[in-house]
Amino acid sequence: MERASAKTKIILTRTLFFLLFVYSFGFASAKIIHVGNSYPFKSIKKAVAIAQAGDSIIIQKGIYKEGNIVISKSISLVGEHEAILDGEHKFEILTISANNFLVSGITFQNSGYSSMNDFASIKVIDASAFIIENNNINNAHFAIHVSNSHHFTIENNLIKGYPGEEQSTGNGIHLWKCNNATILSNHIYGHRDGIYFEFVTQSTVASNMSEKNIRYGLHFMFSNNDYYTGNTFSDNGAGVAVMFSQHIQMTQNKFQFNRGGSAYGLLLKEISDGAILENTFSNNTIGIYMEGTNRILVKKNKFQSNGFALRVQASCSDNTIENNNFIANTFDIATNGSLVLNTFNGNYWDKYRGYDLNHDGKGDVPFHPLSMYAMIIEQNPVAFLFLRSFMVILLDETEKTIPSITPENFRDDTPYMKPFQL
Amino acid sequence: MIKLVKYVIIDILRSKVIFAYTLFLLATSLSIFSLEDNPAKGLLSMLNIILIIVPLVSLIFSTIYMYNASEFIHLLVSQPLKRTQILIGLYAGICISLLIAFTVGAAVPVLLLEGSATAYIMSFAGLALTSVFVSLAILSSVITRDKAKGIGMALLMWLYFSLLYDGLLLLLMFQFSDYPLEKPMLVFCALNPVDLARVLILLKMDISALMGYTGAIFNQFFGTNAGIISAASIMLLWIILPLLIAVKKFNKKDL
């Protein structure tokens, strides 16, 4: 249902853009300007200089080394096959500040690096109603950098970086102070954050693949009312980090293979009023890490083969965790205190060994998802070395019979007997 | 010596005990994987069998066999055979027959039904633990002439390696929790064959959890080739050392 509404939203925005383009073309008697070796215009800069609003610049195959190209007109910049813009490791390649423009099908490579400026392959400032699509961005500092813009689409770009240190590597798609953005079907690889949102509202991130980024696959800072769905976050420092944000909807994403000392599938920090629905968390060191998280609904997710499925710190309150599947995780839950202000209800836990006498599908005895050993590790991490030893099994069994260390109210009163079909 | 090994293997394989052991392993491994729709849970049950049942059976069975074969050993000693050869022959015979039982009962079904990297390492761990604990059993049976004492010693060894050792380490760890204990603990873990086997299995089974936390030092060490080689050589030492001591004692022993 939510996904359908997202799709409608995307289709609507696209139609809007299309209409805008048709509108502008229709009234401005648009020209098509070809750039390339076999045309009068050899340089993109010159073509841009004479172009008027509504014109299209078609770039022929070839490598163009023109330094920084600045555009402030509503034009379309379209690349033919193998049209390559090279920044020679010195320049920001494209800087655009306009409404109604299109950048499509161009390969950008080797944009410059500076520790003073955030050089990008495509930088957009103060713009609206634009589309950046089907581009191939290789070896950039920042790949696409958008600030102070609204109502735009970044779609189907292939972005590949070669990360160095966290400080000297830029983000794949970087949005600052934007609204109504749609980030769709991009593939981002090897940047600092795959997609970075700061002060971005009313925006959608859908069907992207973000992998092997050194920090986060997707990062929200101070961004409210956003929605991300159907994305895959694989092998990043942490899959997604949502910090200091409100009303973020997260549905049907895959968080996988985010492993390491401080690696999480999903990192929630100081956020409230969101929903995490129908996602899959698999093979992460920690599936979801929650800190200062309030009023989040975690429902119908699948947690499989994680080190810790959930790590709920004592600073979290009023979160509801229900109808999830917890399968083959080393630990289902970990926490750092004895305070429990969250509700665990009606989940399937594969470690549950209770019975169901009245056959209503729910176990008759509550399940305590927090094992004593998880608490011991919390206090003394070296104890990790005794994982699954006979001694630890005995300790855990004793604790289950006579609880002493684990908080008594940390429990699921209606654990399901069978996994949900998700 | 080959003849002796052959004789011991045939003698053991004919006995009902080893048959029952094989059947038990086979029944558990088959039922675990066919009744459980979640293979990870099945592997977990297998882990407990390999770390707890396999050492216990190997120890008790070998000790009892050695005591029951005391008259046979007397007969062998009167023949023109070196005592070293006799004891090693006995070890090889018992060990090979238990390895056959384990392979048929646990390793093959697990590999067939599960076949993941975890299943492979589990099978190897089971085989290694069998060899180690037969070696320890031979030692305990050589040390004392009294059958009850020998079996008691074997039981104590099992209790020590699978339970007391970890308990002591945990205690130690809590006493010295203010100190950086990662490396000493790693060494201590490697000094217990059961712990070593467990850690090697965990590196495949719980890799997601081990990549974080202190587990990372395990991964850094045992994840490398050097780590695997050292783990294998420590296991080998656990087989050779008790056997060597047993041979020395047996050579001097007044039968």
C-alpha cells in the first residue's frame, strides 16, 4: 500500500517534469545543438554559451577536458554513447544553477579533489525541477552534490568511487537543504556515504543499490518526513544511519553484510516517529542499533543470521517491536541497562521453546529474548570467547529458570509458534 | 603393527557398543536435520553433540576397551614386539574405529544434508576431538591399573575440558576484568582442545557476531592461514603429547 503510494508519487512527479519540459520546448522553439569532432561546435562550453532556454545540447562520443563547465540556463545536456567529461583530477566538472534542466547519459570521470571545497562531478545549487539520469560517474570526490534545491529527480546513475580515508572521500549523492527530491534506481559504490541527506524533507529514496561505502550506505541528518523503500545496502560501514530526524519511513529494504567492530545494518540515533516495515536484515554484526530512539514501529521485518538482531539501548522509549521474524541470529537482543520502556509483542523467535496448548498460534509462556550471556558480554566483552560453550549454555538455562541478572519485564508475552510469511 | 591395528579394528567394529554409538549419532543427525526446518538450529544441536557427546564417548569407550584388553596386552607383550608399537597399534586401532563410527554417524549425514562451510569445519572438529580424547584415554588407562580409577580419571578429564576449564577461565576473567585480557584468553582457549574446536566452528557459524567486539581478535588470528596452521598444530600436539607420555609410562610399566 505504502509502496504503491510511493510509486504514484514518483510517477506524478515525473509527469510533472515531462509537462514542464514539453511546456518550455513548445514556447521557446527549442534548438538542438550538437557538440563533437564532426560538428561546428567542438567545445561544450561554447555550446552552452550560445544556448538559450529550452535548447538541447547533444554531446558526441569523445573525451572532453574543459575544466569547470558552468550552466545557468534551462537546457538539456545529453550525452551520446561514450561521451566522457574528464576533470583531470583538478576541476569540478559541471556546476549548474538553473530551473528545468536535464543531464543525461554522460560519463564523468576524475573530478578534482580539494580539502577546501566539496568538488563534485555534478554540482547543483539553487535549482528546481531538474533531472539527472543515466549518467556514469567514475572516480569522483563528490559524485552528485545538490544544495538548496527542490522538486528534482536523480535516477539510474552508476556511481563508482575509490575510497581512501573517511576525511578525504566524498559522498555519492549528497543533498543539502532540499525538498521533494526523488533518488531512484542508482547504483553507488565505494564512497564515504552512498547517499547523504542533510536538511532534506519530503523526499523519496527508492530501489537504489548502495554498497562498499566506507561509512554509511544512506545517511540522514536533520532530515524529516522522508521515505526510503526497496533499496539494498550491502557491505557498508553501516547500512543506513538515521540521525536527529523525524518521521522517516523505511520499508522493504535489504540490509546485508554490514560487518565490523561498529557496523550496523541500521543505525538509529536521536530519531522519533518513524516506521521500519517489511525490511530484511541479514548477516550484519548488529541488525538495528537504537539509541535515543522514540515512538518507532518495527513491524514485519526479517532478522536472519545477524550477530545481534537488535541492540536497544536504555535511552530508547515507546518503540514497538511486533510481528517480526528472528531467525538464526547469534543473539536476538542486546541492551546496556535494565530499564525497559519498549514493547515487544507477537514476534516469532526461533529460540522460543514454549508450548501452545490452546492452538491459537501464540505461545502460552512469555519469551525472554535477552539472554544472560548477552548481559555478561555487555559488562565484559572478553567473555565473547565463551560463546556456545557448555558452561555458558548451563548459565543461560539457569537464568531462564531463575532470572536474576536480566530485566524481568524484557519479554514478549505472545511469541508466535511459527514464523510469519514475509 | 598393521596386523595388530587390523585386529583391534575388527574386534571393535564387531562389538555392539560401537554399533550403538554409530546408530545414535546417525539417528540424532538425521532427526535434527529432517525435523528442523531451520538448518542453523540443526547445526547448533550438532555443535553440542560434537563438543560434549563425542569427547565423552571417545574417552569412556577407549578406557574401558583398554582395561578389557589387558589380558590381550599381556599376551602381546610376551611376543617379540616393541611395547611402543603395541600401544601405538592399540591407539590407532581404537581411534580409527571411532573415526569410522563418527564419519558414518555424523560427518556424512551432516555434509549431505547441510553441506555448508560450517558443516565441513564441524566434521573436521569432530574427527580431531575423537583422536584427541582417545589419546587422553590411553594415557589414563596406562597411568593406573585399577579400572574404576582409570574410568574415573577419564570422566574427570571430560568434565574438566568441557565444563570446569571454561568455568575457571570465566572466573579468572571476572577477577581480572580491569586488565586487557584478550590475548591471554586467546592463548588459554587454544590450550583446551574442546574450546579450540568450538572457536574454529564459531568462526564459520557466527561470523557476523565475531566480526564485531572482541571476536575480531579471534578472526584476526584464526582467520589467517597462519592461524589455521597453528590451530591444526595445537590439535596435533593434543593428540601426540598424551600418547607420547603414555608410551613412556607403558615402556617402564611393570605389567
